[in-house]
Amino acid sequence: VLPDLRKEYSPDLIVANGENSAGGLGIDPRCADEIWAAGVDVISSGNHIWKKKTLLPYLEQHEDKLIRPYNFPPSAPGRGWTLWKSHSGYSVAILNLQGRVFMTDLIDCPFRALDDLLAGEAGQADYIFLDFHAEATSEKIALAKYADGRIQMMVGTHTHVQTADERVLANGTAYITDAGMCGPAEGVIGVRADSIVDRFINARPTQFELAKGPAIVNAVFFEVNEQKEILRIERIRREFTP
Ligand SMILES: [Fe+2]
């Protein structure tokens, strides 16, 4: 789908959250290579970045284009942001943070982590994009309000379900609560429905298996001018049968 979207939108930069590209759980080197080969420039991630041990050296070797949430302890491998430079000379800082509500609360505060990032080299970029990987809509909207006017673009990820609240906030930051996922359209957020229904009915763990059938690609397109004003924020949804 990505080559078609590229033709249609002509983006300068493509960012994809790849944290569950390895069969629905985690990301491994082969998946990262496939995502880059498809035309993605930078891969962000989230809570499942640590699932595949084979990825850890990759995080170190490819930290310019594969990032993990910044607010993990400093001992974590990899980096929490990267700087992408366009052919025409402008730069975009791509930041990755993870929420704490209904997720692990062992990581650092994402609000203070954002301050920390913007006070440093990332804050010097021409444009700033944030992937906030979080469960609670409230935490995502709160961070968006906190970031408003200090960054240009923010997407939430992690819930797999695209929200319809894309907008430009009062101080100019373009925001959507969740970009949605790329994966099986049927099932329960990508997993075979019968096993998940069974889990709810019986309150016991079940096997997670990817749902079959049609697939969806969810994405968000941003257009920003040289004055850092948002010209467009658009939800994208494509369905196809693999
Ligand atoms: Fe996640």
C-alpha cells in the first residue's frame, strides 16, 4: 500500500510504528528491514520493543532510524529520538514517548521527558514530530495540550484503533489521539476473535494468533509549511485483501 500512498501524497518523510510487526508481537531485524525496504524512513516503537532479543543489537546499530520510547531508564539500549534531514536541508526531530496509565508505571514521567527532549538537541530541529505510545485517551490528550505550540505534529499509537479527532490545537500543534494500526481488519485489534472472546468469557489466557482475511492500513498525513503552520492533517484508511 505504501508505494500507492507515496504517489498520492508525495510525503518527504514516512514514520511507522513497528513495535508489533513480528507476527503481531514485537519487532525483529527482518521486520525492520522489510519496513525500511517498503519506503519507511524512521521506525518508532513502544512497550513491545523489548519482546525480541534479536532486536537489541539492531537498536544500537540503527539508532538513526529505529527508536524506542525515550522515557525508559537510561540503561535501556537504543535511543528515544532521532534527527531526520531532508534533501533540501530542513530537519525533523522524531520523538518517541510511552504513557504510564494502564501500562507500566516504572518508566519516567512522559511530560517531564518531553521537556527534557525539547530543552536539548531535539528542540533545535526545524520541525518536531512525536509518537506518544499510550493506552489512555486522557493521557494522550493531556500530553498534546502540554506539547501544544512547542511541537508541530503528534500522533498517539498503541490502541490499534484510529480515532476521528484529528485537529490543530489552539497553539498550532496538529494532533490525533490514535493513528490506528496496519494489520488484520477482522478479529480483535488484529488477533483472532474467537480466542479473545474465549479469554473474556473464561477469564483464562488463550493463544494469540493473528486474524486472517482482509487487512487495513491506517495512517495520518501532515502537511506543514516553512512557517511551521499546519496546512493539513488527514486520516488515511485503506482496506485490501493480502
Ligand atoms: Fe503498544
